[in-house]
Amino acid sequence: MNARVFQFPSELEQRLASLLNAKGRSLEDSSRLASDVQKISDQFTGAEGSKTPWEFWAGYMAYYFPLNVVRLRAVFEESFRDFPWEKVSEIIDFGSGPGTTHAALESTPLAPKKILSVEIESRAVEMHRGLNLSNWPNAWANRLPTKIEPGTLGIFSYSLLEETSLEKRLQEFDHILIVQPSTRTQGRKLLETRAKLQSAGYFSWAPCTHQLACPLLTQSKTDWCHDRIQLDAPAWFEQLESHLPMYNHTLTYSYWFASRTEQPPTQANQARITGDTLFEKGKVRQMICRGPNREFLSWLKRDGEPAVIPRGSRIELPETLEIKGNEIRMRGTKQSP
């Protein structure tokens, strides 16, 4: 399966190794770390939205922290690609945990902004401090400020799972980024949140390519929007996974970035690949996002090899389209005899 490929930043890997070493643990102790990871996994699997069991902190930092950093790196790349970053005055990261958002932001080329990390778990804050991240100014709080200042970007990465009541405060932020698990339940909840906030005046920037109703919500009872990337894991991470019954060669997640003050430019031929490649009899299809209808790009096998387009990619469609039902027919590449 073709996908966009992301790595865990090497500088952050060194900071993570130093954090574990300072506490008598090591990234190389894969068997012992795997035991902690399995205990965390059992709790997460048992109840969606469970709080992180920080007594197994080393397993979390060695396994889940890198995975979540990589997810956020991909989300930031798509969300802020064309967004006027200077319009963001500061960032509030709700449920900041061990500084996952902070760490991911420091690996981007974005100009640093002031971050307020909101976290009530002291052990998570201890991990965050132990990473010694210093390029982006950061402060901590145990609750959201009473007043959200204009220009604030609120980042809610998996935190709405634990604090569903927080949704009533989302409209206090000029800019909102929500990241959720790629489950049907959470993915469709996010589509419902999108619909509510768009009706309240927010503009979708990513992954949506339009401001209209989402067909996955209005034309289906089972679809949901989620992205997929490929993880290029370091050797120590692969060794850790060799002791586990699960592995994460690809990572999935649902996300939505929107702004109340900034509207993206309209591009009539813009679309995003939102589905995996479907190989069917006589043709190949991929679901796309470009408007209120559930549509697919399709390539007839008789016309040659279909294009290889990673899921999550934003593309420009040809100005002239051949539409057959819910399919946009594309021309493949003819192979030489």
C-alpha cells in the first residue's frame, strides 16, 4: 500500500533516550518496555476514552509517545500548509500529556508561538519537562483559561475522548484543531462536530477541501473520514514491537482543522484522496473529497496503469472531467508493448 512516510525526529529521539536514562530505563530494554506497553494497551482496549495509566510511563513514552508525535507531524503538515500562520497568536494544548503537541511542533518549520499546555496529571507534566523542549515557549496550567484570547489556536489531540463536556467551549477559539482515533464512532462524531461548528461560522481548512456538507455523514450511515500514513520506525522501536502482538507499520487517525477568522481560497479543481486504493473487476477506485457528493476517482484497467496516489494527498483534478455516476474517470498510463 502506498502512503505518505513520516519519521520520529532524530533530535527528539535523543531527548527521549536521555529522559529514560535519567530515570534508570533505556530504549534498548525492549522486553521490559513491551510488558508496560501491553498493560497500557489492555486498558485502552478495554474502554474507549480511558485515562493513560501513568504507572507504566516508560512504556507509554517509548511506544505511544513516538506514534502520536508522528501522527501530529502529518496533521500539522496538511493543516497548516496554506494557512496564514501569522494569524495564530498563541496555542492552547488541552490534555497536553507528556508534551506530544509541543514536541511535534518543534519538529516543524513553523515560526514558534507561545504554548499553554493544559494538563492535570503531574506525572505527564514531569515527562514533558524531562524532554527539555526549548524552541517554543511553553507554560503549564491545570485548566483552560476563563477567557480565550483572540487568535488562539486550540489543539485537542485525543483529549475530547476524556473530556466530552469540553465541546461546549470550542467556539471560544478562533482556530481549532481536533485529532481523534480513526474509529467509526469517533470519526462520525468529528463529522458531526464539523457540521455544528461550520453552521456557527467556522471554515474548514483540512482535511476538507470545501465548505459544504460532508457526504460521508449525510449520504452514509457507516462511513467516516480518516487518514493513513506510513511509519518509518527507528531500529529500537522495531525491536520493541517484536515483543508485542500488535504493530504499527501504518498509522490512522481522524482530524479537522478550522478557523473562524480565516477562509481558505476556493479552488474549483482541488480534491483530497480520502480512501485506500480499491482493486475491483476491470477498474481501480479511490474515494475523494471535493464537495457534498460521495465520489471516487476511477481508472479502467483497459486504459493502462492507474496513478499511484497516497491516501490523504491533496490533488488538482483535470479541468475537463468524465463523470460516470459517482465516479470521475481518469486516464491511466499506457504501458509500452
